[in-house]
Amino acid sequence: MKLDIKIGDKVQVNQGKFAGKEAKILFLDKKNKRARLEGLKKHKVKTKKGDSKDLHGTFHFSSLTLVKPEQPKKEEKTEAPAETTKTEAPKEDAKAEEKKD
């Protein structure tokens, strides 16, 4: 199954408590067809040590709609200056001179 969404894409939630909200995809679980979205379904849970831990819920792919795909980063092409080998130019001239003689 081909996925239309990728990490970094902006999606909109269609169903449930967060319907209509837009968020960026942080993580994809392709096996279970679920995605973790930035800032949505975030819970704080206290651990046994007394610390608090942030947990993130996930959304099923079927409840998401792609709003804006992530644009691939444009790689700046640094072109090397065209090198004309200086050793070849005299050889060609030397060959041309030999043919003239």
C-alpha cells in the first residue's frame, strides 16, 4: 500500500475530538497505519518516581487529509568551474603544427 503522507507533511484531522485541526506529522507507524501529529493528543502522565512524562497519541491514516505536502529541499548545485586542461591545448597545437609540416 502506497502512502500519500510523509513525515513533515501538514494534515487535517477529519474525525473525533480534534476534527478540523491542522498539524504537522512527526512520526509514521506504517505497520499499524497510524501517525503522530505535532501538538495533538498530548498527555502528561506522572511516573512512579514523581516525574511527569509527555505521551503522544496517534491518529489512524483514514482520519487524516493531506493539506500541504512537505516541499523537498532544493539542493544548491555548486558547479565546478569548467576546467580546460592546459596540457591538452598545447598538444593539439603541436599535432596541428606536425600536420602542417
